[in-house]
Amino acid sequence: MSTVTAELVASVLSVSVTPGQRVEVGDELLLLDSMKMEIPVLAEVAGVVTDVVIKAGDTVRDGDPLVVIKR
């Protein structure tokens, strides 16, 4: 299992994946907004999304879990 975590304080603009979806390295998982900058969060491993911990509109902090991917 690989847990994708937030690297900064940000708002979740959109979530591009759902549980059960297969992702490849480089696929966009979600889009964050911090200080009026849009920051895409990309998959660093290939696998199947098992959990999406956040939803659009949430505020996340450094280290918060976002998405879990089973390799």
C-alpha cells in the first residue's frame, strides 16, 4: 500500500480518481489550491486506488493522507 499525503496546507479543488480505479505513474489524482496556485497531485506508483480520504472543498495540512493506492 502507498499513501499519498499532502505536502502543504491547501484546499482540495477536485478529485480525479475513485476507489477501484487503476492508476499509472504520472496520472493526476487530485488538484489542490494553495495561495491561488493550482497544484496537481500525481501518482508516484502504479496500482489500484483503494481509498480516497478527502473530497473537493476539504482543507488539508502537511502530512494529511489523501489517497491510498495498492500496488
